[in-house]
Amino acid sequence: MFGKRGNEGSGKTSGTIAPPPPASQPSTSAPAVLVEPQRTPARTQVAPPPMQTPQRKRPARTDEYYETKAQVFSALIDTIDLSQLAKLDGESAREEIRDIVNDIITIKNFAMSISEQEELLEDICNDVLGYGPLEPLLARDDIADIMVNGAGQTFIEVGGKTIESEIRFRDNSQLLSICQRIVSQVGRRVDESSPICDARLPDGSRVNVIAPPLSIDGPALTIRKFKKDKLTLDQLVRFGAITPEGATLLQIIGRVRCNVVISGGTGSGKTTLLNCLTNYIDRDERVITCEDTAELQLQQPHVVRLETRPPNIEGEGEITMRDLVKNCLRMRPERIIVGEVRGPEVFDLLQAMNTGHDGSMGTIHSNSPRECLSRIESMIAMGGFTLPAKTVREIIAGSVDVIVQAARLRDGSRRITQITEVVGMEGDVIITQDLMRYEIEGEDAAGRLIGRHKSTGIGKPHFWDRARYFNEDKRLAAALDEMEAKSKEL
């Protein structure tokens, strides 16, 4: 199949392969050749099974290993026909590469055990078809974040705790090549002239890259992984993030078109919770999402996904979040969902909430519902709007119905700590009331925090009439009564 080795036998192969100079060839030839033939389906179809993960628990690789790999890799590039390889599906391409690498190892007479040879085969296949050393980490569903601090240090978050991984890269050139491969798939670039970039993987996982000269010790790559099985509110109940009655309350809030802001710190689960709430949007509604990097995964059939665009190398062509939110209003949306509100676009979102697009949602970085309202006010001021403070607060109070606070606690667990509704204004102050709170009571012998969700005793929320309009008032009353009864029992 591959023209360079098909009919000419091993004699041609041995004549073509020459050991490269170890100083220059490993770091320069591989990235230049590999970026072009990369195909997205190859990575998504070739997820290594979980049983391969324990094989990675080994000491850092030696210079001898990388020199051997460089020679085999160089010989592979000289032998293989990349244009033919690109036409194969992921599994067939991987088998073809493994056959050729086995031939090369035999011809070059490298002294390797079976396990070392399998390890080398897997590494080279990942380099050619996937994301190199990142592949074993991307295949694991228990990892929430991957944080690469230069070629020699990789951390992962498992179970809410950050630990160091044994994964290493050959050098910073290989790491930068993988970063370029990732961002190029979404039409973006990262290099010395454009050293900061946001991108995403084919499964929707969020990627951030910051490269030298801004990152002093080599490229810094951060991946927020998405689970293959999307979380639901029922699963959050099983994990203890919310009570069944609290989950019912959130379902009703999503169903009756309350304007919702999900507040929380970094890694607290805001996007996961937003995905859960969108499951309760009626399937006949037209939903438009606006994001810096598209990561929301809505299940409704009528969804339009929009994504911002950074400026090009000349500094032109930028499309901001505010541009997208303003354009949404011309697209006949029934709900507008902003993945993350972090600037003046919050004013346009509030305007949309006030002008018939009720049921809109967004997330904001803040540590409490009260701080969330303050942040909204300050972001409006950042946009250059010269409105009186009271007017701004009236707009906020008239737009936002519910604030859901998410938090990652110090033991690594994630909890929904408050469900707060915005009641209105008294003088110059926005009035809120909590429907539910999470209270920490201590910790067990293993260091895990012990707490419980408590009702605040509110029997008739401010959005009661809206719930009655959607025929959800009886279910809402039952959930609030059950929540209060359980709080009294404890």
C-alpha cells in the first residue's frame, strides 16, 4: 500500500534508513512532518484501553530511550508514504505503523525486551496519529484536568486532588508541536508572535496554551477534560452535590424559564451544572449559545452554537463575546446561553433577559451570590456605560431571577452551596433570599468534609407565579415542603 516500501523489499528499506545525527534530527524533523497529516478522527477512534495506564508508571525516560526512538522515528518517516497514510482510518493506520516500526527494529537490531518494544510502538503511534504522551491521560475518564508545565512536568487532577503524573515530553519542541496541532484544528495558532491561545479538543474539552517567551520554562498547556458520559442532576444527587429535593428545585427553575446565573470559582463545576440545567429546556425551543471556546454540550435538537474569534496576525478580524450576544438578538432566539460572562457583554445579556428572552443562562466567576451581583455591576462599568448605580441595579434585579452557587471544597468535593433568588430592590439595594444553603459541620477521620443542605423555610418563592404558569407549582411546593421537613429532622 505504501509506495516507498511496497515492492522493493527489505533491501530498499535498509538502504533508505540511516541513523540521524542525534543532536539535530529529533527536535527539528518530527514536528515539521507531523503537523500536516494529523486527522481528528484518528485520535478519537484510537483511545487506548484503561489497562494500559498502569504500564505508564515508570521512572522518567532516559536519553538513550529518546535517541533510539529518534532513530526509529526518522526511519519511519523516510519509509512511510504520509499521503497514503492519511487516507486510512485510525485503526488501519495504527496497524500499518506498527508493522513498519517492527521491521525497522528488526533491521536496526535494537536490543529491546517485548515490553520495551510495545512501549516504543505505542509512543510512536501516538506521536504520528494522536497527541503524543498526552494520549494515555486523554483516554482516562477519571481525570478532570491536565496541566503541563513545560516538557518535564505534568500534573493531573483526580478526585478533586492535584497529583504529579509520570508523563514527560522529549523536549519543549515536541510539546509546542502538539500544542500547535491541537489549536490548528479549530483554526487558531500559537507561536512566538501569538503566544496565548484558547482551543478545544474534538470531544469538547477546553484547552489553553501559553508559549514562550511569555511562559519562561517552556509551553504551558492546560486541558479541562470532559467526561465521556455527561453528568446529569441525578448523578450529582448520587455524588452528594445536591439533595433530591434541591435537584427537583433546579429542574423546575430550568423548566419555567427563570433567568439563571451560575456562580462559582475556578473548577467548581459551573459548566457541568449549566449542562445539567439545559437538559430541562423544552425540546421545541430555539437555543443559541455564545462561548469563547465552544464546550457546552446541549442535547436539544434546535441549538445554534457560536464561538468568538481572536484577531489575526495583523490585529484585525476579532469577533468578541459582545458581538455574538448582540447578533443573537437578530437570530430569533428563545433562550440565550453565554458560556462564561466576563466582560461588557453582561449588559447585552441583561437586556436580552429583559426583552422577551427569559430563560437565558450564563456563568460568572464569583464566590457568593452577593459577590456575583457586585461583579455584574462592575462588569457593566468596565464597558464604559455611564449609568447611575441605582439604574444599573434596577436592570440587574429586573433581569436575574436565580443565582446558583457552586463551590469546590478543600477536600476536593464539589457542592451546590446556595440556591438564591433575586427578589427586587429596596432603595438602592438589591434584595435576595436563599431557598437552600449547604452548611459544613466538620470533617471525618479521612479528612472529608461533613455537611448538609438545609432549607431556609421559604414556602413561596418569588418565581411562584411563573411556576404556576408552567403548571409546576404543585411540584415546587412539594419539593420545598420535603426540603424543610428533612431540615427539621436533622
